Amino acid sequence: MKALSLLILFSSLAAAGCAVGPNYQRPPVSTPDRTKGATATAASPAASLADQAWWELIRDDALKSLIGEALRAGYDVRLAAWRVEEARANAGIARSEFYPQIQAGAGWSRSEQSEFVFPGAEATNLWDANVALSWELDFWGRIRRLNEAARARFLATEEARRGVMLSLVSDVALGYFRLRALDFQLEIARRTAGAFGQTHALFSGRLDAGLGSPLETASAAASLAATAATIPDLERQIAEQENALAFLVGRTPGDVARGAALNDQLLPPEIPAGLPSALLERRPDLRQAEQELVAANAEVGVAVADFFPRMNLTGAFGGVAPELSDLFGGGKKWSAGGGLLTPLLQGPRLRDQHRAAQARWEQAKVRYEQSVNNAFTEVSTSLVAYQKLAAVERDRARAVDAFREAVNLANSRYLSGLSDYLEVLQAQQQLFPAENSLAQTRFERLATLVQLYKTLGGGWRLADAAWSGRDIASNR
């Protein structure tokens, strides 16, 4: 009973002891009052695009289906989930250091002595059973700091997993919009090739009748061939993009269902960025970097605790007897004790371990500060790009309208006998690249919207189960 009382006393003292080493405090970081490129809106300045679920931002049902499939079956998400399980198990291993380590053993042997040494000796049995206990009392908080570091690493992998999910939403949406842009460019190429084909047929007919010009016919043939060559190349790119999307969602290569056309995809006129300081709480990569900082800080405490003695309690109970029935009768045995392991004559090892831990903490601190500043930079760059690309699209749309009008006017002039058909051909040649440039700008605006959702930490309020898109049907 006295031994049990002493055990309880020692464990209480260990639990009440202070953990040596620095307690974690978030390092100060420079946070701008306003994000460069953000526009003033009537909404609350704290409101952000990141507050929306991804299916509220994306209105294309085919894309929603792809993203949901990727979040459920994609390779990156599955790998991230198993990394979380590994970190959770490692945290459990560290937590087990708080408790006594108990091992049990049992054995049986049969032996007989030599007749020359012990005349008349007979074979004997020997039964052995024991239970051993070992417990390190955490007076200085070494085990608590180890547990703190392991828990922080577990939380870091959780944040990394959420970062993977957000990146997967972004990658699938970006790939899908690129596919729709290629579809649109293919439509433009086929339409333009058809127009050039009609022109070439007209010029060839006139040339055969002795009324046309070889220059006109050759120019029409060159334009037709150049445009026709883009069609199989675009088809190749479409197949490649479909395969890339299939890989992202965890499928074998195959066709990808389409939804809304490129020009019908949602593009909000303005993007609420929210408060810059809120990025520290919204972005999973920043939360992951901070948890890694917490782990590095705890490891400094472990290195400090190694300078102090370790106290261990040990105990054993068992028995040794020639008969199994006597094992815990007359053959029982027990022992209890304690030990103190003091780090003497360690040379510079402990000091250098402490210096290394501090250096790792400083590295983690720099990485955290770097990640925070990079987050502000990414948001600002994407906001400015979104606004400027809207202006680019407006100007390119006007250019396309002007070129279409030029084609119509050239056709009218030709039919009226005021010009030759080469003027029509030249107008068509200018329209084709202008339409392609407009399609590319539309894609770039959609890509920037996706990038903004990612850089702002989109979906940060979503529960883990909601990320996979199981609630999409109820939100349509």
C-alpha cells in the first residue's frame, strides 16, 4: 500500500511539474491594412470569396461532378489521408510515453544434470512467469514537449490534407476550363476553315474559267491549309487535356463530359478579398506552416529537458517454481525501485543538440514569415490580374466585333464590284487570330478566378465531409 501511495505521489508531482523550454507564441508578422489591388465594395470589408463553398462559386454541373469525383477518389487526396493516419499514429506513440510500460513474460524448461557430477539426478521442470513495469516520471516536461511536437505534426498533416483538397478543386477547375477553351478554339478553327474553303473553291473556279487570279487562289489555298493544320493539333490537345483530367479524378483515360460553354461560365464582376490578416486563419498552407513552427518550438523544450536528470520507476512481479501450481505460491517474487539517470560527461553533445533545435526553430520561423508574405503577394497579384484581364477581354471583344464587321463590309464591297475578293480574304485572316486571342483571354480570366479562390483559402469553413461534394445536390 505504501508503494502504491508513493507511486501516486510521484506521478502527481510529475504531472504538476513545469515543462522546461519556451512556450509557443506566434511570431509577429507584418500584415498590410489593405490588400493591394482590392476594390472597395458596399459589402463588409471582412467578407471574402473564400467564405463560399466551391460549388457556390462554380455553376457548371459537369465540372461539379468532376471535382466531387476527384475529392472522393483522386490519388492526391487518398495519399494525404494516409499521411494524416500516419501522423495520428505517431502522436499516439508519443502520448503513450505518459503511461507505464508493462511487459509480461513466461517460460518453461526441462533439464537433467550429468550422472557423473550428480549421481542419481533426475530430469526437472522449471516454470517461470513475470510482469515488469517501467515508468519515466516527467518532472521536466520532456515527454510533454515530445507529445506537443507530435500533436503539432499531426495537425500540420491535417492542414496539408485540406490544402491538397483545395489544390485539387483548383486543378480540376483549371483543367476543365482549359478543355472548354480548346473546344472553343476548335470550333473557331473549323468555322474559319469552312470560310476559307469556300473562298478557295470560289477562286479555283474563277481561275479554271480564266477569270481569276493565281495570286488570289494561292493566297486562299495557303490560308485554308494553315487553318486546317490547327484542327488536328487542337484535337490532339483536347485528347491530352481529357486524359489529364481523368488522371486527376482517378479514372483511366477516356472522354470527359462537358457542361456550359466557355463564354457561359460565371465570372463575378468584383472579388471581395476580405481582411489581409484573415489569411492567417483561412489558408491551410499558413496553418500548416504554423503547426510546424509549434513542433519546432516544442523540440527546443525537449532539448532543454535533456540537460536534466531522468527519473524512472521500475517494478517486477513473478514466480519461479518446478511445478506450475507453486508458481505464485512459495515461488513468487517481486521487486520495486527507482532510478536516476543524470547526464554527466556528455561533452558538447547536449549543447549542440539544443543549438540544432534552436536552429530548426529559426528556420521554421523564417519559412512561416515567408509563407505569410507570399500569401499576400499571391492575393494581390491575382486581384490585379483579374481586374486587368477584364479590361483586356473588353478590348479584344471590340476588336473581334470590328473584324467581323470588316469581313461583312468586304463581302458587300466585293458583291457590289467595288473590290476584289482578296480584300475579303485578308479580313478573314485578321478575324481568326483575334477570335483565338479573345478565347484565350476568357480562359485566363477563369483561371485567375480559380487562382484567387485558392490563394484566399477558399472553402475554409467547410467540414471535411462537405469537401467531397456530398451536399452539392441540396445546394443546386
